Amino acid sequence: MSLTPKQRTQLALTYQPVDRLPTQINYTHAVGEKLATHFGIPLDQLPARLDNHILRVDISYERPHSSDGRIAYDWWGVGWDTQEEGYFTAFNPLAQSKDLDAYNWPDPNDPNLLEQAREAIAADHNQRFIAPNLGFALFERAWSLRGFDTFLIDLVLDPDYAEQLLERITAIQLVLIKRFIDLGIDGAYFGDDYGAQKNMLFSPQLWRQQIKPRLARLFEPFCAAGLPILMHSDGQIAEILPDLVEIGLTTYNPVQPEVIDHAWLRKTFGNQLSYYGGVSTQTVLPHGTPEQVRTAVKNCTTMLAPDGTGMILAPSHRMMLDIPLENVTAMLDAFQA
């Protein structure tokens, strides 16, 4: 069986036989530079060297920076701290104002907005599984605009306003989603975190009232097109996973072993849900030995892909600088074993 990365991914996500599990390793820019130097290759060749199967495409937008370069502003107007390796907001444009009509919302109909995505798809020549990057899709986009603590308070004390903000975001995302589907992508990639280490960030009831109906609307165009829906959602969200499957989720990421039991997932969902991730970037990759990394990869595949299909084998999150090179090498060796 000779499969392209795209074919292997499409088959694995629907529990069909594959020659081997598809793999994916995402990384921060700093880690990318470190790995490219280690392998002696240009940075743009790193995805191929890592045997990545997914190509995420995004909107075309050059982020402006503050005068001191410490803040980069995204398409929505949120400012991000450039001194941090992770995601930390430095400016929340709606923090001091609830006037949604006065805000300068981005235009999802901009004719040039998907130009880079279109070019990337053409350059890929149908080799990889292509998905639009819909990270910070809904709840996270709302809190990034408003401020994390502030929006959590809004959800409880001013739910009408919270819903109006979520509606504005949903309307913009739906336009983008339909445009991405028209480009010929292979599936969806959403990101929206609802959990912390031990519990959800808010009650499941609140999520079902305010988030679920709008997320279902974002999922619907992909469902109608018969496309798989991959979603990254950190933390302990076991209580709402059945809801996510109900509205169309097909592939769950990051499958963090510290917070969600892999055996429970297989027992509960069977072949209803496939998986993407599973190898911890919280414990074993940064703090384990190479042998422990190899064991973690084996345990992950044994539990989540006992039939040799049904998952994309990957670290549970983007690799950061706390992961030693020898553990990256051990993981790559285990992926290819």
C-alpha cells in the first residue's frame, strides 16, 4: 500500500486500514529554528523532515507591531506579547468598551484574504491533508478581545452582552469557513479551549447554553460538505465530549494523557471519534528520558489505535524550547518504528 500523507490521514481518521499511522509535529518558531539547525536544513524543509501530514492554511495578514516590537496585533485587533513563546495577550481591544457597533471589525469578505492559502494549496500538489487554521475560534476569540477574566465575568453577570459578542464572532467565522471550503480544503481544524487541568473553565451548562449552539453552526458547513472536523481543546472536557461528537466532531486533539483517560475515550466512543495527539508535551517530552518517550508513544498507540488506525500520532501540543533534542529524536524514532 503506497499512500500520500493526505490519503493516509483521510483513511486513518475514518478507521480505515493504513500502512502506518499519520504523524504530525507542530512547534513554536524558536523550536523550528533549533530543529532546522540540528538537522542542517532550511526552516521551510522542516515539515517534510518531520514527516508532517497536515498543512494548516491561514488568512493573509501581516501583523503590525507596536513601536517597541513587543506587541503584535492580529487580524481581529488583539495584541500578542512577542516576548513569550506561548499565547499571551498584551492588548484586549474591548477591555474598556462594550460598544460592539463602534468596534472596527475585520472584513471576512476581503478578496485578498485567502490569497496565501490558495497559493499554499496549489504548491502542495494534493500531497498533504489541508485544513484551515480556525484557532481561537469562538470562546477564545471572545476572551482575547475582551480579556480572559472580564469575559468569564460577562458570561455570568452579563450573558446578553456575552452572547452578542459571540454572535459577532460566529458571523465572521462562518464567512471565512465557507470561503475556505470553496478553496477545496480537506477538513476543519478548530481550536477553542474549555478546560483546565482538573475541570472545565466554566460549567457544562453554561457551555451548552452559550457556546455549543454557535459552535454547532460553525461545524455545520463542514458536516454538510462531508468533511472531517478536527478540534483542539485543552484541558479536562470529558463532560462535554459527547456534546461535541453530537454536533459533528470527528477528531479530538490534544488527547492530553494527564487530564483525559485514553482507555475511557476508547471505551466511550469506540470508532465514533478519532484522535490527534496523545504524547505529552507537559510531562514526558520535556522531563522524561528518551526511553520514557519511546514507551509513551507505544502506550499511546496501543490504547488509542489498537487496530493501527483511527489517529494522527503527535505531541499533545506545539513543542516548546523546554523539550530536549534527544527526546525529539526518540519520538521521531518511535513514530517510525
